[in-house]
Amino acid sequence: MKQLLTEKPQALKMLDVDPPKIEWPHDVLVKMKAAGICGSDVHIYHGASPVATYPRVMGHEIVGVVAEIGKEARMVKVGDPVIVDQITACGECYPCKIGRPNICCNLKVRGVHIDGGYREYMTAPEDALHILPEKLAFTDAVMIEPMSIAFQACARAEITQNDRVFILGAGALGKSLIKAALLTGAEIIVSDVVDQRLEEAKELGVHHTINAKKENLAAKLKEYTLWGPTVSIDAAGFTGSLPLLADITCNAGRVITMAFLDEPSPVQQFKITAKELDIRGSRLQNNKFKEVIAAYKAGKIKIEGAVSHIYPFADAVAAFERIDSGDPTVKKIALAFE
């Protein structure tokens, strides 16, 4: 079979290797159908990920069809279309014991710490698989994973319909957060520096948009919220984003950070203490695939349309080069397997 190996930063190689075999009775062999290229995959490729190890088969937005099942597997059958959960957890540490395996002390993420889905076949335990909705194209289904990240962030923020939610950044992550946050009934405000992204945010249904390059962000937030947003979520992830959100968020508010930056953010502790802010991290997802799939089936969210470009898996190296080219038409690339 073919697999794309990241030997080291900036070194991608398509290899011919033997397909994996089922080794455990509850394992399942999945024939891959599509895989998304995430921003974190690009960071791994560039050597900018603080957690990835090399050499590595990347790919954590991964969908396929069940090709074979272990002798004790009962949750799926051959031919089922599935998405593979990216998380593996030990089940024994403190986070696992309190129901938060997404931050397991021994966490291994497919495509980051262990090999992922940029290969034609992979194995996974049956409980890591979720059956896809009918008629959802494989290249669209890769977006279930990014939506699960957004669902997790909104859960961490404990958003209610009485909240005024500010999302900093309207890129791919920001749009997923918008879709998830709108389900809560809260008022949503989004900021970016690109007008086209803000127009797309309006089309999704946000209540207010702010171009932080052209408008005074703090003044506009005061206009829309009086006291400031009660929830602020960082979908931009630059060095100054956390101190910015600590500054503009209302007293007793919640700030959600999702960035994986190595450099420190200069946050004034006074802001956190004086306002009694809750600064909360949000990582990966905790059993959110089921929630995303249920919301899609109920017609509450749209998953289709987020992928802008589809490349054959054989041309995966060219797909990464296209991303690096800075082509503004590239929003999301999916790799399609034969």
C-alpha cells in the first residue's frame, strides 16, 4: 500500500509498504477514503509542532470504509463508512478517571504521536470508529473532526443563550466555532482582519462582525456588549491574543485558549484576578464526534462546502506545496483515496 511519511520537517516521501494486519480481537482494518490536511499537519510538516515526533505518518481527519474486523468486534461491520477518532488514552490516569481522556497523561494522538491516516489502510480499535451519516461524501466527512474541536471549545466555555460570545479569528477554526456556538442561542461577535472572512461569518449567521484592522476592537465590543463579551474564544492563536482577550472580556467571563504556541504570552495577572476570569484550555475533543454527527443528522449544522480543494492521495506532496504557496483560494484541502 501507499503511505505518506514525514521523515523529518520539510521532508515528505510517498512509500510502498505492507498493509497493517489486525493484531487484537477488537481491532478493525479500515480502507481509507479521504483525509483532511489540518493546520496542525502543516505545522508538523514545517517542524513547528511542539508535540509531534518523527518520522511520522500524519493525518487525523480520517474517514474510510471497514475492510475487515477482528474476531470479537461487534460495533461495526465490513462495508460501514466510518470516521476514526484521533485520540488514544490509557484509561488509568487522573484525567481519564474523571472522564477527560482527551487530556490523558499518556495521550497519543493519531497522526501526531503515533501514525495516522495518510496511508491506504490503517487499523484501530472498534470503539474508535463512528459510522458516518448516509449520503455525506467522504471528502466532506473529514470536517467532522474539526467540528468536534469546536464543540469541545464551546463545551469548555459552558456557553448559554444569555452569553455574548466573542470569537477572535474567522478562518477555518473560527468558522467551525461559529457553527457550534450558534447552536447555543448566544449572541455571537466575530473579529478578523480579512473582509471576505467576515462576510462568510455573516452568511453563517453571526450577529456582529469587526474588522480589527479598520475598526477599534475594544470600542466596537463595548458598543455591542456594554461590559464586554462574557465568553471569548481564541481562534487566531498569536502571541498577543491571550492578553487581548483577558483585557476585553467582561468581569466573571470565560476565556478559551486553543493555541499551541511555544513562546510565552505576556498576560497581566491583575486582569485575571481583578475580573475573576476563568482562563480555560481546550484540547482536541471529548466524545464530541457523536454530538457532531447527531447535529448534522438533525439538520442543525452544515458540514458540506468547507473543503475548497481535493487532491488525489498520490499527489499529497503537491497538496502541501499548494498550501505553502500562499494561494488565497485554498481554505481546506482533502486528500481522496482511490
